Amino acid sequence: MPLRAELGIDLGTVNVLVYVRGKGIVLQEPSVVAQAIKTGEVLAVGEEARALLGRSPDTIQVRRPLRDGVIAEFNVTRQMLKHFIDAAVGSGFLARFIKPVVMITVPFGVTQVERQAVRDAALDAGAWKAYLIPEPFAGAIGAGLPIHTPGGHMVIDLGGGTSEAAVLSTYGVVAAHAVRVGGIRMDEAIISYVRRKYSLVIGQPSAEEAKIRIGAAMLAEDDPVYRMEVQGRDQATGLPRSVEIATEDIVEALEEPLSSIVGMVKSVLEQTPPELASDIIDRGMTLIGGGALLRNIDRLLTQETGVPVYVADAPMACVAVGAGKALSRRRTLMRTLPEM
Ligand SMILES: Nc1ncnc2c1ncn2[C@@H]1O[C@H](COP(=O)(O)OP(=O)(O)OP(=O)(O)O)[C@@H](O)[C@H]1O
Ligand SMILES: [Mg+2]
């Protein structure tokens, strides 16, 4: 084991995950920061800050410093990263003197300026060296796809802010496409559906809970229908009220965001040269990211594209795991990936 800690960091719009070489995933926290409005002082980060979302007094501002996978608030992101890096390396004797080397993920196709911002934030946050890796590569490595071999490997990352699909071959990108539609957009779609159908205004946490507990991408005949109560505010009276919603409601609410995701996947398949496309038909496409956990999302994508779909093991962790593993392969990767 090297003395210097080696971290793989998935800097996501909704969640940050940190993988430590030799230990595995040591941290998964919401990418949320609570700040005092008057002084700018950071009061809470991660889970603790998320608990304040929608409930904080007006002296405290709670926000997500990343938008669509890229840094929207540099200073806040830097402080959040520092908090997570410190938590991941711990306060042991060595950790105090030897800074970690980190591999951080960035969405494929971000600008040079956006990449530099991530690198600077990591260095300011206490990294000794900061390498960057495009998310589809990290995700594919984390999902165990042999992307160092020729032939087409397709990975679909359904995140909170964005969804992207890429076909990779021998450490290169053959085709890729991203849409700014992810879990957050799905929550918004549920909020507007419930408002339209039941005249009830619900918050994002309730919408997300419904999506996770009873949601599905499509209804299959053999599937049970789940129901749950959601609390909100009556649109007319302004008073608290609850309604019971069912899986069908979520399926209907998610139609529009899901059709953007299906369109994105189809466009990547269309861009893929025939030889590689036939590999993908044989091997299937691999789903990662939080959205991969939506019930029947694999079935929907198979139905719409005719290509088999597999959900990776622990799909939310793939990007961070892959970033960590990429650190030990960085010499090979650096030859092919210009971003690093
Ligand atoms: N069981 C589930 N069903 C549907 N969606 C889920 C489930 N579990 C988590 N999610 C959603 O996954 C999203 C978070 O996924 P993930 O952690 O991959 O995003 P991220 O990496 O932070 O975002 P991005 O990659 O866009 O920057 C959230 O919107 C969350 O609601
Ligand atoms: Mg992500």
C-alpha cells in the first residue's frame, strides 16, 4: 500500500461518493451546503445540510453548488470538497502530513474552463495532485466493462442532473450524448403531475420519496402496483392535505423525462458504426447512476431500442469506484484521455 491516500471522487449534482484505494467506498453524501447568508460561513455539509433543505430560517441558505454536473458555485464547491476529502482520509497521523492524490470525475464534453475549475477546487481543497476523468469512462470501469479491449461497450449513466450514454472502445469514445434530464427533473415532473391531477402542491423530498418507493418507468403485467400517501398543500385553500397516489401515477408523470432519455440512448446507437453496434447488441448496454434503480427502467429501454440492458451492481457507486481504479491505471489512461 502506498503511504499517500488515493481517492476516487464522484462529484455529482446530487451525491458525492468517495472511494479510497484499499478500503472501497467510504463516503456517500448529498452535494448540499448550508451557509450563513450574512457571513458566508459554511454551517453544514452533506446529509446535515440536506436535512435543512426547505426548512431553514431565512438567515441560512441551503444549496447545491453543482448544476448539470458542473461547478456553479466555485467557493462553495471547494469548501464542500475539502470537507469530504478530510472526512475520507481521516485525521490519522499520516493523513495530517501527506496529502492525498485524487481522481475526480467530470461530465464528458465539458469545457476546458469547467475542467480547470474542478481541478483547482480539488487542489485548493487539499489534494496533492488532482487528475480528471470523464464520467462515462469511470462509470464503465466501475461497472467492470473491459473498455481497454476493442469492440463496443455501452454505458448509460442516469444521474440526478444529467443522463448520458457513451459507446467506448479501447479507451476511446466512439459515440456519446448527454441530456440535462435526470432524477431532479423526474421529481419536478412528479410535482407538476400531482398539482395538475390532485390540485396538491408537494415538495421535492416527497416527490423523490414517491419515485423511489413506488415509482416505475413502465407498468409490466406481472408487476404489483404500489400506493402511498403524499402530504402537501391544497392549491385552492392553502391548507395541508394528503392524497394516495399509485405506481401508475408515477409512470404517467415520468413519461416526458423518460422519453428524453430514450431519445438520447437511441441517438447514441444511431451514431455507432455497425461493427460496434453489433457488439452492443450481443453484450447489451449497462445502466449506472441512481436512475438505474428506477423499477423497470431496463425493460423500458430494451422495449424501445431492442437491445438488452443490464443494471450494474451497486449502480450509484460505479463512477466513484471506477475513478479510484483508474488512479492505479493512470499511466495507460493518460496516453489516451486528453483530459487527465
Ligand atoms: N430507487 C430509485 N429509483 C429512482 N431514482 C432513484 C432511486 N434511487 C436514487 N434515485 C435518484 O438518483 C439520483 C441521484 O443519482 P446519482 O447519485 O447517480 O446522481 P449524481 O451523480 O449526483 O448526478 P449527476 O451525475 O447528474 O451529476 C437522484 O435524483 C435520486 O432521486
Ligand atoms: Mg453522476
